[in-house]
Amino acid sequence: MARRKLVYEGKAKILYEGPEPGTLVQYFKDDATAFNAQKKDVIEGKGVLNNRMSEFFMAGLAAVGVPTHFIRRLNMREQLIRSVEIIPLEVVVRNVAAGSLAKRLGLTEGEALPRPIVEFYLKDDKLGDPLVAEEHILAFGWAQQQDLDDMVSLALRVNDFLSGCMMAVGIKLVDFKIEIGRIWQDDFMRLILADEISPDSCRLWDIETGKKLDKDVFREDLGSLSEAYTEVARRLGVLPANSGPAVRPHLVN
Ligand code: TMP
């Protein structure tokens, strides 16, 4: 079989040229990184779980009218997506104080925020993805005012949907990060959700116990990341209730 053309390799995913123009194949790796890749490991089965969970969220979002890059899942580790021009900003939505916000503003982790807060970080590994203000975004032309308005409203719709999904399975959505891309159709540009939504890019706490079920388990050495992600997937119903941990991918259908 001819090798596919590699388009981009990131820390957790690889993009290959897709079968038709305007499409890409997104491959989910097992690699886990934190603190701008200063901490690294391979978590067997993580890519399989994230592929399934991202499919679950993106398909659910599409069903409630949020445009996404997801077309269909191809196999255990790959999905077909629309090719977009990624806006070089990470959009973070926060419902509860944690992580860098708690540190920056001296808040207690777990403190509810007065309302959801949307922040922008510049996607630049060399600079460690710094927090940026709308002023910087507009002045340097990373996005226009209309884009920013659309990004905030898209991010808040994703927050409503994801919070509901998680609440229904006993999980608190503390915060999450999304990436947004541009597509052009008949001379019109629109913004759609891109990248992935998975426990790699969210903070998820068990409502009853406060147990962390996201990448903080890896960042803070709290136990098995694979077990935490399997738990989230099982609760969401994307894995059969009695399947084993994802370290045995043949059990994951
Ligand atoms: P933070 O509190 O470290 O700024 O993270 C906010 C949210 O963004 C959290 O859900 C984790 C997610 N995130 C990523 O997806 N990628 C990153 O590189 C960082 C720093 C955070």
C-alpha cells in the first residue's frame, strides 16, 4: 500500500492527506505530554480512547448545530476530518478555578467562578502558549473582531453541551481547551470547531468524590491515566460497561 503523505505531526496527533481534496486523516497517538513536552510518556490505548471520545463529542455537537471538522471515524485510531486553516489561538473556557487561572489569580482550586470565563492563549510552543488579550489578537492580526465574537459564542455553546454531557454521567466540567479553524465555501469564510475534545484537553472531576479523570492524572502523577480515561469513556457509553482498561485495545470495539 502506498504510504500516505504526512501533513503535520503534533504532540498527540498526526495529520495525513485525506482521500478527497479538503479532507485530512487525523491519527491519535498514544503519546502523552505535559508542561510543553517536558514530561512525556506513552500511554497504551490512549489514542484509541481519545479517537472514540472526540468522535462522540463532535458528533453530538454537530447534532445540536455546532459546526465541526469531524466527518467520520475510519478505524480505532483515525478519523476523517475537514481540512481547516487553524486560528493560532487556544480557546479555554473555565467554569471552576483550577490550573493556571487559580495560580495566576490566587484562587482556591475548586472555587466556582461567577460565570464561565473564556480566555485566549497564543499557540506557540516556543513561548509556552502565553495568555493573550483581545488587544494583542486584533493588533497582531491573529483574528478579527468578528472572529473573536464568533469564537466566544462557539466556545460557550461547546461549554453548554459538554457540561450537560458530563453532568449526566456524574462528572463536573471544570475547564477545557478548543481550537477553531477557518473554512471557505463559495467565497464565504466560516469558523468551525477543529482539533479534538477529549480528557487530554479538559479538566473532569467526579462530582461525588472530586477524583480527577483527565490529563492532570498524568501531569500530577495521580495514578493510571488509562484507567481514568477508560472510566470517562465507559460512563459516556462509548465503551461497553464491562470492557477492560484500554491497555488491552482488542477489547475496545
Ligand atoms: P490551564 O489551567 O493549564 O491553563 O489549562 C486550561 C485547560 O486547557 C485545561 O482543561 C487543560 C487544557 N490545556 C490543553 O488542552 N493544552 C495545553 O497545552 C494546556 C496548557 C491546557
